[in-house]
Amino acid sequence: MEQIAAFRVDLNKIEGDGEFPCPSCGTLISPDDESNTTYEIIDVKTEEDGSLKSLNILCKMCGNTIIIEGFEALNEFDDLNEEDRL
Ligand SMILES: [Zn+2]
């Protein structure tokens, strides 16, 4: 049995315009949905230069926390990210 504190979603592995299903319940979560009906942003982490690092959101359908990572790609950084811990 593995212990999972929170679900993680890597934007680099998402195709399309950023929508992804909740890893737990499958509810489609869209970054463009600002109605707060399916999810709620609970924490925003930024790099020292102010660029977005990760986003903690709460899926309102199942109550799980989802950490969205991979904003580096959107910021067009070319750094190799070795944090592939599963
Ligand atoms: Zn969910």
C-alpha cells in the first residue's frame, strides 16, 4: 500500500488546453472555469522571480487536494526537471 498525500498533475503531460480529469474522481477540471464549481484554488506557489511554480487546488467533487505542476513549460524555461518522484 502506498501512501499518497495529494494527487499530482503535471501540465507537461496534459494535451489540449489544460483541462484534465481529477485523478481521484475523474471530474473534468478546466483552468478556464472560474466559476469555482468543480474546484477551488487553495494555495499558489511561485518561484523567486514571481513565475508560477505550482498550484494546489481542491476538487469539490471528491474533496481531494491536487497539486498542479509543470508551469515551467508554459513559462518557456528549458531547465531539466529531475523531480520525477512517484
Ligand atoms: Zn475529484
